[in-house]
Amino acid sequence: MVQAATFFDASAGGRLVLHGEDRRSFLNNFCTNDIQTLAEGETREAFVTDMRGHVLGHVWVCAQPGRLWLHTVGSSVGELGSHLEKYVITEDVVIEDATASTSRAVICGPQAEAAAMSIVETLEGSAGLSVSRAAVHWIGSDDVLLWTEATDSEDLPLAAVAAGVPVGSPENFESQRIAALLPIVGIDITSENLAQEVDRDRFAISFSKGCYLGQETIARIESRGHVNRLLRGLAIEGDEWPETGAVIRSTEVDQDERELGRVGSVAAIANATTDSVSAVALAVVRREASQPGTEVVVDTVTGPMSARIVSVDR
């Protein structure tokens, strides 16, 4: 059995494929990271932004011979595909939504690489399926994304079981995703958020690449030093937790009417040692409340709830 690795179904989230001779130069014009220098087999995280530097998509771009794959964590790619399509004029680019025609999983943990190799060997050996892979930083730095161009969603989990890789639950993935501050577009971040508010600059933004849609705003923010809001986690004790959209406020009496942000994704975390349940959540909060350890109040339908701002070392 492969230790220290967990298999998670990653069906949620979209997959776009770009074909054509101009695929690299075309995509490079619309995202925050450098796609032109992406070698085949490599993967880069990026934001697709509008002309004001706001997030339209959060993708992991994987280069294969003749193709670029764009993966999202939990959001669909319908609107993203339409956004890119409207800029195809004379370029040799074909954009295909491959979400429904592929199966996908992510392997997380320190031994994710070894576990992924075992799953690939099992599938290619017994089922004769070709498996694509990409190194991603979703829950941890060693995560491996696997996908097959087949609609049978059972192939990957069955191969994981055969390879002795533990299969994690969707609830477990969700709690780990939130704890790792990995957002979903449409839930945790929207087109109202600037790319730098997501606080993944070193993974997803190149400040030295050529021109792209939204670069002027992003470069201006970088030169001035900061944005006014940042993506953070919320640690919530107790057996109740807030709903998505709940308002976050300051604990300071003279500022308690000021909205600091709103709750995004929420998930429960069970403590096996104490047999208690707490919760984690994501929220884009004002910079003055973004320091880890900051105490805040969350408005809920049952009344105010205490929470604490948390971050992660990446």
C-alpha cells in the first residue's frame, strides 16, 4: 500500500482544451502567467483577467503536444470559454470544453507522486487507458492531477483501490481545500476580485511577462505595494458554523458596523482527539483584518458567531 497519499475525485471543475498553432500566444494574451515558455509536460497556475485586472478564471495550464489543457478546481468553464472565444478573430485557435468527456482525480500528500505512478501503471497496464498528469499546488506542494479522456468515472477510483491508495471523501477534500486557502471562482472569488486579492501571486502571476489583458492594473498594484482586501481562512469553534454569504464584522465596538467581508466556502472539521467538531471557511476580507489571529464576528441567522482569521505558509 502507498502511504501518506490520498486519492480524491476531482470531477467538479471544468476542463478546456486549446488546439491550433497560435494556442500559446493567444492564451498568453489573456492570463497572468507566462504560457509562451511553458514546456511540454509542465503546468502553470494563472488567472484569466478582464481589462481591469479582475478575476474571470483561475486555471492550471498543462502543455501537451499540440494542446493546452486548462483545469479549474470547482468552477465550470462555460463563461471562461465564451470569454476567450470572443477574442478569436484570425488566430489559429480552437477552444473545446472537455469537461464531460474526461474523468479527473487529484492525489494529495507527501507520497502523491509514487501513488500517482502506481495508479497510472494500473490503468495503462490493465485497462489500456492513457492517463495525463500535472503537478499542481492545490492542498499541498506535492499534489498530482490525473485525468483520462474517457467518460467512465469509475476507472480512476478503481485503479486507486487496486494500487492500494486510500480514497478520500468529498467532505475531506473540501475541508482540506478550504484549510489550504484554495478558492473556487463563483463561490470564494468573483469578477469583483482583483487577481492579487487571491494572494497567490508567486504561483499564478508573472510580473515580467509581456502584455496581456488586465496587466496595467496588476502592474500598478504591484508597484504601489498592496491591495485593500485579501483571501483568508476563518477558524470557527463549536458545532455550528455560518452560511455562505454571512457578513463578517470587527469585534471593535467603534467599528462593529463596518463590513470586513463575506463568508465563502464552509466545511466542518472533526477533531478525533476531542470528539468535537469545528469549521473552516474562506473569505476575502479587508486588509486591516487580514492578519492571522485577528478575532472577528460573523453574522448568522442564529446570531453573532466568533471566528479567527487564519492563513497558510506557502
